Amino acid sequence: MTERLVVVGGDAAGMAAASQARRRRGVDDLEIVAFERGHFTSYSACGIPYWISGLVQERDALIARDPATFRDDFAIDVRLRTEVTGIDLDRREVTARRLDDGGEVRERFDTLVYATGSVPNQPDWADGDVEGIFGIQTLDDAAALRAWLDADPTPTRAVVVGGGYIGVEMAEALIQRGLAVTLVERAEQPMATVDEDMAGLVAEAMRGLGVEIRTGVTVSGVEQRDGRVSAVVTSAGPVPADVVVLGLGVRPNTALAAAAGLPLGASGGVRVDRRMRVPGVPGVWAAGDCVETLHRVTGMSVHIPLGTHANKQGRVAGINIGGGYATFPGVIGTAVTKVCDLEVGRTGLRERDATAAGFEFVSVIAESTNRAGYYPGAQSMTVKLIAERPTGRLLGAQIVGRSEAAKRIDALAVALWNEMTVDEMTALDLGYAPPYAPVWDPVLIAARKAVDALGR
């Protein structure tokens, strides 16, 4: 009998696993069925703010591979608008519901890939019947928001609740669409993925873009008029709004996994080994935003939902299912974003992460420029390094600056990945030419400053 692989979730991790398994095993050897509750497969969720803003004009530009491609080129039976509602490990069977007609489907499996992604944190006040409140997690969510923004009456006032990556990027997108935007954040600064001193630079850039920022403020509800949102109720008073976008972070989508008895870790994600197998459950694999993974600096299990991780983890699972051998070595949390022309990058630990993990450390901030100071277009750049005391090992790094700032985090990520010390980093042979860097690159200046702080 032909072996059957069932994939739960049709985005990055799930379809990467299915594609890799197919490349290694023929149609006669492996049948693949993939369930996806939305309308799309393999799309760039990270590109959603740029479609909302109009910078990316076509929605389908965000789709890497559509269901027809998977069916025709990979012989993968993709079932859109079909939500898996139960997993029976004893019977080796999934139960699913067709969302368009309510019909129930049962499919047996020999091998299962659990790739359900994450779900947005949504407050109780957003669960009502008031129209105009949007979470932005999927392309379906984005399509609903885009339709609201394009409808009559056209919204003119937006409130973004939460100042993480999606909140900051959506605030900029809405400004670019011509809306008046207020960002409400419970913490003292937006962009909590970097330390507060670096986040302050981001807040300054957002205000320069025209975003009103209210920090240290909590949201308790919304006001409505004729069933449509009219204001957000906060601890500092109501904020008028014709549309509300939630950017309150996400959590692993593991309700199905828990009900089926799959093991969950301390972060709430599904536990997996380095090959993306679910331990103690033969034939079951998991990948993407629904799993927890090893942080290479702390050695702890973490949940860091990023598309880069999901694609790599799905590929690892698919290679192994296909008969090859691959492992996923962990993460260090490297990420970049931008606010207008301000670029933000981070990797490794923030100060509070290092403290929580029990490290003794020094942190330094170095100011430099992206190019030689005399070269036209030179602009300031701020680099922050966190180094372990007394070893000097790099623990984390953050960069905020204009052109050529964000991707410099990659050099720091490589140093961090390979457990380099800041002493060793001062000798890195980085590229130099006046249009691209000063003779002492900002990364090297920061490393030298960290060495001084360590008393070398």
C-alpha cells in the first residue's frame, strides 16, 4: 500500500516539508495530502504591510506557490478551506471540516506533519460583533483589512494596538495610505524586541513619520456607532478610530496538538527533536511557528516565530520524511525591520534576556556612520553590543540607522552563531570602501568599545 503523508497547514513549514518529501519519493511511493483552512498556500505574511500600504500592488505577488502548482508539479493534493478539527493518533486519522459547505472529511495517515503556525493574541474586547477590528496573521486577514480600507465610507483614523514588528509596520502602512494613525503600547517604548534605549530611536522615527504614539497605556475596550468601531477605550481616555489593527504578538497554534496528546514545551510550542520529529510519537513531525526550538545562546527552548525558521524547519522535516538526513540546529533570533527609512536589526539576547538567563555582561553603544563621513549620503548609525563577562563572548547585538544599517546585523549574527568573542571580532576582515563604510566599520567600532568595557 502506498504510504500517505498528511500535512496540517499549507503555508511555509507545511508546504516546504511536503515539497521536500516529494522531491525524494515518487508518487507511487508516497501520497501527500495537505489541509489548509485559508484560501492561499505558501505566501509571504511578512509582505502583508507592503500590500496594505500599496507599495506592493498585487496581492498575488506575495504568493510563492499556488495550489495548482503544488498539484501539477508536485502531485500534492492541496485541500483549501478545509480545517483539521481532530487528530486520532491511535487510528492514524485526521478529521477535517470543509468551511464552505460544512462537510466532514476523514483521512488516514501513515506520517503526519503538524504545521499549524501561530495564532494572534486577541483581547476579549475584540471578540464581539463590532466591525472594523482586524488581526493581521494571514493573507485572508489582510484581504479583509484591505477591503475595509477600500470600502465606503473610507476610514480616516486608525488605531494600532501593540508596538511590535507587525504593529510598527502596519502603522507605517496606514500612514502611507493617508490615515491619521495612533499607536497604543502598554510598555514605555514600542519595538520591545530591542532594548528601550534603542527602541527610543524607533519611536522618534515613527513620530517623525506622523504616527502619534501613546505608551504606558492599556486598552480595555472599544466604542461603536451603528455596529462599526468609533473609538478605542484606553487608560488615558478614548482614541477615535474608524479601523483598529491588533499587533499584540502571537502564540503557538497548538490546540489540536494538545487535544491529540502531542507533547508541549515550556514555551507552549510542540516539542521536537533536531530532526523535527515529535518525541515519543512515531511518524509525527512538526515545524514552523507552532513548535519550540533551541536558543543557541541560552541553551533554552524558545518560541520565536519567523518565516525563515519555518521554511528551514519544514525543509528539514521533509528531507527526513523523504529518506534523507537533516537537522535543525536552533535559532538566535535574528530579525530586521524598517520604519520609513530607519532600519532596525537585532540578534541574540537583549539586556533583559541576558539577565533572565543568568549571564553577567557588559553592554555598549557605539555611534558611527553608514559610509565614510566625507562621502555624500553618510548618515548616523547606532550599534549596541552585549558581551559576557569575563569571557567576552558576544551575547547579543542591535542596530538602528539609515541606509545599510539593518543588514549589518548579519555579520553580527554570524559572529554570535560561531560563539566569537568581541576581542576576536575587532579583527574581522570586513569590506571597506567609502560608499559603503568608514575605514573602521560600525561593527568593529562597537566591538572595540565592548573590549574596552570588559577591561581588556
